[in-house]
Amino acid sequence: MSGAPASPASAASTAGPVLRDIHLPAEPSWWPPAPGWWLLAACVLLAMAALAWAWRRHHRARRYQRRILDELERLVRAHREDGDRAAMLGGLHQLLRRVARLHDAAAVRMRGEAWREVLARVPVDSATLDHLQRLDQLIYQPPRGDDDGELVEAARRWLHLAVKPSAWKPPTASPERADA
């Protein structure tokens, strides 16, 4: 009979395998990000690009508006200095036509009621339209000593709105325009 005491290793082998400590998986890496983060980054970049585009468009429109209104002020200043009313009226008329041409290419050839319809596509009051319509006739009349302050203010109001593309109403279909 073997009376030797059992060793701990042999006791463990009879009791089952020796278990080691539990190992947790490695922490997830920060790269590459999950698909949701890619989508969020794409949305943020798209929003930033849209904001940059809108800011640039607004800035360009403001710069154009400033340039047009500065040209109007140069015409008025030149009229005050040299008193040449015909030059001011002609320059004012050309300025209105140039701005209108950006939205309607046929505006440079229009006269009378057709020209008034082009001017009316910018939402201004009827008094302003009347002054601008009168300008179309004044450039062909001999110079008089009239005060042109109301005419210049009407042009300023119209030009201030006309340089904004969103301010223009769509053209109305009329029989004269269909032939042109």
C-alpha cells in the first residue's frame, strides 16, 4: 500500500484542468471610425460647404450692389459739380438698362409700356415706377432746371432692389413679348 501523501499537482489533475485568469479583448481602436461618424463628418463638411457658398454669393451680391449704387452716386456728384443734367439723365438711364439687362436681355430695346413692365418686375411702389418711366422721356427733351432729387431717389430705390436676383418677379407673358 502506498501510503505516500498525494502531491498538490496530482490532486489538481484529478480535480480537472488548471484555469487561467479571464483575458478581456483589446480596446477598440479609434481608427477607423464607425460608419456613423463618417456620415456625421460628411454632413458637417457638406453644411460648411453650403454655408461658404451662401456667404460667397451674398458677399458677391453686396459688392455688386455697392458698385451699382456707387456709380449712381458718381453720376449725381458729377451733376452737382458740372451741372450737366443731360449727362446725368443719360447715365442714369444707361445704369437702369444695364441692371435690367441682367434679368431680361430684351430690356435694352424696350420702350413705353414694355419698359414699364420690366421696371415693375422689381417690387417698388407706383410713384417710383412713374419717375423711372418719366426718365425714359426726359433724356430726349432739352435740359430744364428741374430738381432731379425725386428721380434720383426713385432710381436708388429701384436699383437697391433690382441688384438682388431674388427680388425680380417672373416675367408676364404678353403678346408683344411673344413676338420679340
